[in-house]
Amino acid sequence: MNVAVVVRTTAGICAWLQKKCLGGSTVVVGRDARHGSDAFATAAAETLAAAGFSVVLLPRPLPTPVLAFAVRALDADLGVQITASHNPAADNGYKVYLRGGAQLVPPADKEIEAEIAAVGRAVDVPRSLVAPGGGDVTARYLDTLPALVHASRRNIRIALTPLHGVGGEVALTALRGLGFLDVHVVTSQFDPDPEFPTVTFPNPEEPGAADALLALAAEVDADLAIALDPDADRCAIGVPGPGGWRMLSGDETGALLADHILKSAPPNSLVANTIVSSQLLAALAPARGARYARTLTGFKWLVRAGAGLVYAYEEAIGHCVDPTSVNDKDGISAAVMLADLVAQLKSDSRTLLDVLDDLAMEFGVHAGAQVSKRVDDLGRIDSMMARLRSDPPAELASRAVTMTDMLTARGPLRTDAVELAGNGIRVIVRPSGTEPKVKAYLEVVEPASSREDLVRARATAGATLDELRKFARTL
């Protein structure tokens, strides 16, 4: 990732837009606070301007959801966000949004790749100076959030960390502006810092990444702990329980938000999650009078799940709680809605864990986990997948399973993945799309006959999950 790569990439996008008869249209360019982001965003904006486009270069480092919002709010035909999200400090990236604020999907991606390949030397690509603009976009984004809050009393205490990213100021402004005044921040992680000095990997899902947040939450006796990833498009939460503070999984948070949203959503609304996310949403949706859709991994597919979409999530702590405003995952709006839910529950002397117990009673305990296997030779990934396809296990954890090769599936769920499922267990194995890894997504569903039976059901599900982990480690 360097300026030359950015210039040639942007020139390819310019050519693609012009071939789509969109020359001269509006393009929004944003950035995070990583190393190089300022120079890369400037290079992209200047290349677009020289090609005759009307460019809105956002004036400072801002969350990715603000860029996605701006594409729709400013009636733009394209958006570019310079960000590597929660990747390590040395990384950076170039993210493209189409009209309406959704991420790039085929065949546009291949068409743009072909245009980039036809671009000559970066030094020969014209560039024109661009003045920053769009200064009111963040305020307009914040104006969409009050519609997500319904609690009459908002007297909860929140601990918050943006993990050295760009979400801290916007999230704090959002929460306090909505009446959640008692917010405590992890001071050492609040200001943007491209070195991410206090965490090895700036991803709330990584072991240890949320330790400072949970310590602060315990110290101030908070009701809710919120961790945003560095570009604030993902949100993870921590809750207090009998054994102390713990982070919820993306699937647990997804079930809580879906149940909350569907209580006030129109009948026959649509909710969606991905093939590797929990099956709980598929059971919850019809019980709440809603439709359910399953998509491939990634929000570029989730937000295109169908008409009437009111909520979508992926197990990797991505949540889209307001598709009409941000047609992508948005950690800040998710945090606002979770704060509202916690405040409502507190008024009734209840907690998020109480709601998870209710859902487990109604639909069974859904216990999930992920096992990743990193490789040095990318060829090993193909051989691992081929071996699994040619000799799939007939049973896992002493339960019979059936193999489905999703590479041979017809329709929108065709992908390089293998699903092993049956008798309350499911394992999906797929190559990572961004890292040299094979990932196994595990889930066990165990019915519970009573609230008292939840302890047994969770213990049984946990033991079965351990057996699935052993299998996944042998891939």
C-alpha cells in the first residue's frame, strides 16, 4: 500500500465510472488515522478531481460508518475509505462503496480490477488539488441516532474504548448527546494512535484486547462495556456476571439486538446473518413474525439480503441496526442501541444475561466457537479442503453428521466451504478471505427444559463443543 498503488487504483475506478456513464458524478473520500491514511486519501481525491469528478474529501479521520452514511446522504455514486479496520498497525487498505452506501460486489470488482490493470505509470496519472469538505456529515450522521433510542431513563454507567481508533470522539458525542451521560473511557486507548501501543492486535475479539476495558468497567461498577474496533464499524460488548466481567460473542450480541429490534419492527420484516453465524437467528425470526435470510460472509452480501431488511449481523462483531441510514456494519449505532436496551432492562431490574437465558429457554442453548489454523504455504489450504471433501467424517462428538459441499451449491450460497451438520451440531470449514488460514466455525444446540436445566444444557453444549474443537484442530 503506497501512493502509487492508490493513484493507479483510483485511476482504474475513474475509468470504470466513466464507462458506466457516471463521469463527473460525486465521490466521497474518507480515511482513518493509520500510517499513510492522510496521504492516501489525498492522492485518491486528487486523482478523482483531475478526472472531472466532484469530490468530497472528508476533513479529518472519521469512522468508516460515517463514510458509508455520507455516500447515501450526499447522493454520491461512489465512496472510498482508506482504512485497514482492525488489522495490525503496519497495514492499510482501500475500501470502495457503491451508490446507496453498500460495499462493492461482483461483477463490479472484476471490472474495476481490469481497468486498474490497464492504467499506466502512477506518475503519469493527472492529479488536481482538492480542498476538504463535507464538514456537516458527522452532525447529519449523529442526527439519525435518536430514532434508535426509546428508554425513558438512561441512567446507566458505560465503559468505552475505541482501541486507539477514530471512533472515540464520535461515540462519546453520540452517547452523551442521547442522554447516556455517565460514560467512562479507557484514557490510554481513547486518542487515535496508529501504533496501537496497548494492544498486540487492535481487534476487540482478540484475547487480551479488551482487558483494559473490562478492568475499567469493574473499577467504576459499570452496567455495560463497549469496545469499538479502530475504524468503528464493529462493536463488541462486555457484561457483568456471576463470575465477573466477560465479553459477549458476536452471535450473543446479534441475538440480543435481533430480539430487541423485532419487538418494534413491522410484521414480515427481514433479518439476516451469514453462513458462519449462529443458527439461533433462523429460529428467532419466524417466532417474532419476521423473515430470515442467510448470506455469504461479508456485509456486502448481508445488506443485499432482500427487501424489508431491519437488521443484519455477522459473528465477527459486525452489526447493521439501521439499514436506512448506514447500509453497512456500524459499531456506533450498534453501541447506542445496546445502551438503550441495557437502560430499558435496568428499569425492569433485568440484564442482558437474563435475556440470553430467556432465549436459551425458548430456542435452546446455542454454543459457538471458532478454530483457526494458520499455514505458511497457501497450497496447504487447497489440500486441506480437498482432503475434507474426499473423506468427510460420518460422525462428530459421537453424533452422525452429513457433509454438504457448498462449492457445488446452486444459487447465492455457492462458496468454498464444507458444512458438517446433524443432531444438534454444525461445523463449517472455509479458507479465510483475508489471511493465510483455514477457519472452522462450530456450533452446538442443546435444548433446555427449564430455567434450572440451563446449567446442565450449557455444560453439555460446552463438552460437545470441546469435542468439535478437537476435530477442528486435526484439519
